[in-house]
Amino acid sequence: MDHAPQPARRRRVAGRSHLRRTGLRATAVLAGLVAVGLLAAPFLMPRSAGLDGAPPPPPLQVGAVPDVGTPDEAAPDDASATAPDPRERDDRIDPFDEDHPAVAGLDPDLRAAVQAAASDAAADGVELWLTSGRRSPEYQQDLLDRATATYGSLEEALARVATPETSSHVTGEAVDVGPTAAADWVGRFGDAYGLCQTYANEMWHVELATTPGGECPAPLPDARG
């Protein structure tokens, strides 16, 4: 019997087993390298980039609160920021209430003169308040528009209400005094404080038109001059 081929077959089988074991080891090594590469990838990326390639947010310090702004820092609403104070339309204003916009916006000398007159009027038993003080241009224009509708023409309205550009209320240089008893008191004694009735058709309209104790000028016929 011929046994010569058997060693050759054993060598071929052993060769295939050796190759198979070698291939398995190579596959295992390659798989390990891939796994290590995937795990290490985030740490190998540039520190300036996040996982998606975008710059990462700055680290939040312990105890720090993100700066989201405050209501005061919010962008102001233009309409509300420039809207006139509705209290300007009050018709009974304490002349000593310097937080009131109609009083706060007055010329300081006029405000001081009105307050002095109000104190002395009170000593005479006359209550003095303001029916109007400083006005915004918008408020003055509204008064003019309403007067135009009431009297039928702008010309007639201007005899009673000045334009925003010419009104001494808008510049804080005039007040309207009430009630009638107080307007009458100022008409008789106002020159001692420099206060004068400046329009003949408005006994309540008062301006600082002379020096204290001086002589008031003759009033103009009306707001048209």
C-alpha cells in the first residue's frame, strides 16, 4: 500500500489551519483598532470644535447664572417709550406735586411763583390748583384738532388754542389756574409773584410775564396774538 501522499495532505491541512488562525488574529486586531479609533475620535478632534464641528459653548462656571438680560435691558418698545404721559390731561393738579408731569415740566421760576401764590391764596381761604400745566406737543395738537371740530374752522380754533409750535404750555412757560375764584385771585394779586394773565379771553391762562412786584403787560386779545 502506498502511504507516501499522506504526509503531504497533512502538510496542506496544517497550512490551511495556520492561515485560518492567522486570518482570525488579523481580523481581531483590525476590529480592535477600529474600536479604539472610534472611541478616541472625539478626543482627537481639535479642542476648538464640538462633536458636530461647531465651536463648543464656553464652560459654565459653578454657581454662574447665564446672562439672559433683565427687563430693564430689553429693547424698548418705541411706541410706549415716546408716548405722552396721560396725566398731562388731568384738570385738577396740585401745584406742589412735582412728580406730576404737568408740574415737573414747568419752567422752574414759573413753578416756584405759582407755588408761592398758591400758598398765599390758601392763607386767604382760596384753593388754587392747575387745570393744565406743561403739555406734550401731541396733547396740544389734540386740543387744537378738537377745537377745530368744535368751532368749525382752524382760524376760529386758533383764537383759543395755540399750535404745538407756538404754545407756551408746550415749552412749560404757562399754566391754567382753577377754579374761577383762584383765577380771579391771581388776576388781582398775581403781579406780586410776576404772574400775569396774558390773553384777554382766558382769565385762567397765566404766565411769568414780569418780575415780582412789577407791572404786568396788557394782555393780548387771544392766542393768535
